[in-house]
Amino acid sequence: MGEALRGEHLPAPVRQLVRADRVRAAGAGGAGGTRFEYECYDIGHLYTLAHFADRGLAKPPFLIQGVFGILGGIGADHANLTHMVAIADRLFGDDYHFSAFAAGRNQMRFCTHSAWLGGHVRVGLEDNLYIGKGEQATGNAQQVNKVREVLTDLDRPIATPADVRTMLALKGAQNITL
């Protein structure tokens, strides 16, 4: 599966086109002010982002979303989360915001660990259908409320939409024409 995602099964000329498309996509956001979320399923994705940044195709501040526990990606192991944050620190210094999540039963544990490391969190039914062992969540709001309680217990600040726009250098709704 990972081979298919990387395009290794494709002939060399096609692989080059796939890579060229990734480079074009990485640089496409600048003109319209689009900001990307960089989902990193493995440590190598951090190095790819650093490569794009070095080429001027990706501009900080970066929102790096560490994705754990997905088949073909980095495992939902807390040592992996600590390692990914250490590598991101080394590659990007203060030019990034980190958020982490693990799919399924590890969702809340990884949110807690990410917050404990100074990062942000992500929850929702997209990643986990349960609020606790054997108990289906009634909706996204239930998971958000639960993780908010965790963050409050850890004495971590809760970002407002305005805070996030500032952190990620977003242009804001008032500057968008649809």
C-alpha cells in the first residue's frame, strides 16, 4: 500500500510527473494566500516539508498535523510522538505549530500527550467514533468538550478563532471573496 501511495509501482517518467505535481501543489497556495495544513504520517514527511521550505515553496508558520496509527504511517506509540516533535523542533524551530492525533482508541491519549508537549489537539468523529471504551460518541461536540476538559486540567490555554488566525497568519473571513 505504501508503495502505491509513493508511486513506486509506476514507471520512472510517471513517478517524475507525480513528484512534479507535488512540487506545484506545494507552491500553489502563495498567490491566493492559501495556507496549508501539513499532515505528516511519518517522520519523512517533515523532511519533505523542510525541503519545500528550503526551496521557497512552503512558507512558515507551518501547521503540522502529526497523524498516528494509520496503516502505512507511523504507529500510535507515544515515543513516536515525542520523536516527531523533536525532529520538527530541529527542522523548523519556532516557525511551526504542531497538533497530533491518533485514530481510534488512542485519540484522547494522543491529544493529551500533544498538549503536554505544548502542541495543539484535534478530535472528531472523522478520527474516532467513540467517547470512551465501548461508548459511541453522540457527535463531535461531545469529543470537543471532553478534550477541552483535559486541556483545562493541564492548564493549557484554549485558542479562539482569532488566536488561530494570528498564529497561522490567516487572512480572515473579512478578506475572502466568494
